[in-house]
Amino acid sequence: MIIEALKAFLIGIVEGITEWLPISSTGHMILVDEFVKLQVSDDFLKLFLVVIQLGAIMAVLILYFHKLNPFSPRKTTAEKKGTWRLWGMVVIGCIPAAIFGFALDDWVNDHFYNKVTVAAMLIVYGIVFIVLERRNRRRLREAEAAVARPRGRHARLADGDIADEAEAHLFKITDVDDIDWKTALKIGFFQVLAIIPGTSRSGATIIGGMLTGCSRTAAAEFTFFLAIPVMFGWGVVKCIKFIAAGLAMTTTEIVVLVVGIVTAFVMSVVAIKFLMGYIKKNDFTAFGWYRIIIGVLVLAYFAFESMGMLP
């Protein structure tokens, strides 16, 4: 039991970190599965890999509890209405996933859930991040140059003000509360792309957010919020199917589930705080290169394995 709990602890670490960083939790889980195999039933394993995400969701709910709570006594009436509006945008953003995601899930798993697809998507979206951020840097420099031009003989802006105004010029939406229903729906369609393994749900929605005019911070926060109904709903569905099938967990499996969820929660808190702090001063280029490197390693590892060059 202790060995299985340690394995669940390691899986929880990977899940908590990779779920929110745009680097594909599926790709990393495939690699982890090659070295860390839980001694549990197949039915429980399918349940575990989905339900462990509830720990990640709890991290979002706790970190953003005040922002997401429309009943907070510390909010004014206008702020409460704003919170309800934000939840409305989240619901709209989840519509594409609810329609296409559930409809295509089994078909995608049958045709695309393989190592080559995962590696290819890691590399492809890594390239997309790098190209997109290079475009953003070029446009930001142009915006800063335009903003920095004197507006009069004595009118000049401080460097920080120039950067802020240039970003506002580059991204029409710099606060998640300003996302409208059209933008939310567009980001929701990008989220559907994540049904292909290796894409990364957070990666797809962040890219979608930036392409539709959201700043990195607004895109990342909306990505966190979109995950709440999608991942929570999928976890509940898996639990219902497990119980409806008349299945039961062993004592070891219960321990594995609890350890995995708690670990995923703790690591998600760390990952979310890190990401939000990181993107205030940096872009997503480093994540793009990381995805490419991991994708190449995945291809190389399984190529060597197929040639019998690995033990």
C-alpha cells in the first residue's frame, strides 16, 4: 500500500503542475506511466486519472474564491453582478466542449490516443506558442514606439506607463472581467482542440485567448475558470459510471485516490501562483521550447524502445 501511495504522490505532482502550465498533462502522464505503473484495476485507473483532476479544480476555487463568489458580503451590488456575468461567460465558453467534446471523445481516443499524436501535438503547439509570442513582441515594440512619441513639448510617459499603455493597445482585453460572450465562445472552440491528446487544454485556450485579443493574464485566468465546470463535470460522470457498473474500490485504491487528489491540489496551488507571477514579466516562449523538447524526447524514447534498444 505504501508503494502505491508513493506512486500516487508522484502522479499527483505531475498532474498538479502540468494541468495548468501549457505543456500537456497527457503527454507527461504517458511518460510517467512508462515508469510508474499503479497496481490497481483497469476500471479504477480510468477513474483515477480523471478524478485526480478534482484536486486541481479545488486549487482554482480556493485561490480565486473571492473573485468567483457572487455572494461575497465584501462585494458591492455591481461587483456581484460582474461576478455573475463572469460565470455566464464561463458557461458560454464551455458550450463547444459540451457539444463536441463529449460527442467526439470516444472517437478521438480510438484514433488519436497514441504516442506519435501526443508527441506531434506537443511539438506543433510549441511552435505555435513561439511564433505567436514573436509576433506579439514585434507588435508590442511598435506599440511602445507609438506611445513613447512626445504628445507635446513637455508630455512624456514613464517607462512603466509606456509598457502598460502599449499592452492595452496590443490586447483589447487586459482583465478577465472584460471578456464578452463572443470572445468566450471563440475561446471555447479552441478548448475543443484539447480533446486531441498532447494538445494541452490550458495551452489551447491560452492561445485562443491571445488570438482573440486577451492579454496573457486574462487568457490564463479564463483558462482556469473554464476548467471548473468541464473537469468537475467529467469527474462526476466518471464516478457515476463507476458506481453504476457496480464496481467498488479496495482499501489500497481509496488511499491512492486520496493521496493523488491531495497532492494534485497542493501542486496546483504552486503551479497557478508560479504561472501568474511568471507571465507578468515573461511570455510563453519558454513553454513553447519546453513542449518541443518533450515532444522530441517522447518520439526518441519510443523509437528506441521499438528497436529494442531500451531495457
